[in-house]
Amino acid sequence: MTRMMTPADPIEVLRRRTSEKWTAHPEDVLPLFVAEMDYGLAPAIKAALREAIDAGDTGYINPHDTRAAAAFSDFAADAWDWSPPPDRMAYTTDVSVVIVESLRRLISPGDGVVITPPVYPPFFDLIPEAGGTVVEVPLLDEADAYHLDVDGIDRALAAGARAVLLCNPHNPVGLVHDRATLTRLSRVVARHGAFVVSDEIHAPLTHAGTRFTPYLSVSDEAREHGIAAESGSKAFNLAGLKTAMFAAESEPMAELIRSLPEEVAGRTGLFGLIATREGFGASRDWLASTVAAIESNVALLDGQLAEKLPAVRWRRPDASYLAWLDLRGLGWGDDPAAYALERARVALVSGLDFGTQGAGFARMNLACAPGMVIEAVDRIAAAAHSGSR
């Protein structure tokens, strides 16, 4: 049976957007950098936002309106067999705020917080913003896949780090941490009396054949010491509407969330709250067709690289729409994204932004029309074949 696939909006429609993706570069550049999708909004989200505009419903959120949290909890129950209690959740503007506000209360000034590069670039800044010190425990880069270095995290915690900032699924490599690894991690963290903040923003975009495991579902230890950051902003392309959620399972972590200043929730966008509710509650078919479109582009990129750029290596992601490209074989130096922008007019994210482990790499956004994937590879191949640096 053929799976439905969400189409990307036509280029003339996309060019009318004023978001960063479509205004940061001249029109001759293919914008495949920032994590925005080129698909139109899910119909239920669009209808609800129009209804809100027609009603003049543009005021402040009611932080006690649990409908969006309940919609997410129902989605998580059906997708991952996990039912976070809505009364142990809270709203805020975005996942970065969940991370910072959680860490501020879990660590003392100067405490180490473990991250696992190559990893989402803001992690390097969010930890100091929360008063902590970045401790790097890089992913293990093995022959066929990346893995968490749980032994390395154990050593970092033994040396004094007090928390782990987990990226699950992992941006940029598309790694979905398996239950066994997360369970082992939870026991290591518990043994050291430390904490975990788990960024799970890409989880709804997990691909077919892969099972996403929420961190708070793996063990009693994880529930006791963990806070999860949840959002519909990647799944439903809502970043500009500004809504995310804290999620807890244990009473100590729930109490931490309840202790947050009122303004942490009060700055949440009302349109974001409406869109989050309609996304998780009424847009699951749209999400499934969007994931199918992303998976099709993953397969397309795989074939295009094999045919036209065999020197470029990559591992197919198990979640989201981000391709982590090893461009070292092209001889374009530590920052091949800069060379690709200059010579191929393709905008990628520099691998160096994700840590020193990203030297020679770049991240490509695949949430676009298939023709854009093909054109990007064609442009990069033409630049590669015209001569190296």
C-alpha cells in the first residue's frame, strides 16, 4: 500500500515566507540550513488559527488550560506507550527555555553539565546561561552507527558533573537512543545523584521501523531525576509560534516545575498553544504523511550521493529531516558548508557549529521538495568536479 506524502509548498509560495530560512540568503541560494520545513501547515492547525484570528483570540495564555498537554499525553500514549500526566507538565516558549529553567534549579553555579557532541549548537550556550559548565562526552563514532558513550558519561559524573543534557533523538545525526542504552544511562545518573534534562523535540518525527523511547519511561530512576522537554514545533513546523512543554513523572521533578515563576509560562504564545493542541490532537494523519515524505527524501539523497558524490559519506537518520554529511572526501577543509555556499550556492549548517567533532561535516535539511534535494546534490557535485580547494 502506497503511503500518502505531504507535498512541499511551491517555490513561489515559499519565497513569500519571511522566516530566517527564506530571508537569510539571496534567491539564487538553495536554503537547506535552518530546521524549518517547506510543507504547508496541517489543515486542523490552519483552521484553528484562522478561527482564533476571526474571534480576535490574540491575548495571553491560560497556563491552567491543560488541553495541549493532554493532547500531547494522548499522542505519546499511542505512539510510545508513555502517558505523561498533564498535571505534571507546564508550558513555556520553547525547548531552550525548558532546558535553561530546569538546569537553573537542578545544578549549582559552576556545576558541570554533560553534552554529547556533535550536538545541537545552542547546547553549548544554554548551559552557561543556566549557570553551568559544559562537559563534553562525544558520541562514539563506530563503523556503522553513533552511540552514547555511557561509560564516558559515568566518568564525567564521577569527576563532578551534576547533570546530563540529553538529545533524544540526537540532532544532527538522527540517532534514536534505544531503551537499553537509556536504562543504563538512568542507572549511572542515579548512582551519582545527578539529573537528566532530555530534549525530545524531534521525537514525533521518528521514522518507520524505529522505536522512539521517552527518557522518563525507561526506569524508576529516570522518572525520579529526569525532566523532558517536549514540543510540536519541529513536528508541525511551529517554531515561530513559541510553545513547548516541561514534562515530569516524579513528585520532586513536578514540584520543581510548579516552582517556576509565573512568567515562564506566561510568555508562551497563545497561537502556539492552540497549534500544539491541534497538532497532537487532530493532525496525526498529516504528521504520518509528512514523515513519509521525509523518508522518501532520505532515500532520494542516498541514491543521489551514491550516483553523483560517492566521496560524500553519511548514515541515514532514524528520525527527523536532518542529514549529517561527511564532506571530508571532497577536500573542502574543516568548514565545507562555507565552500558549498560560495561555490555551489547551497546553504548548509557548518559542522563546526556542532562541536570540534563536526570538522569536515555539514548538516542538510531534507524537509523540502524532492527536486530541491536533487538540485542541491547537482550543485555540490558540479562544484566538486570543477576543482578542489
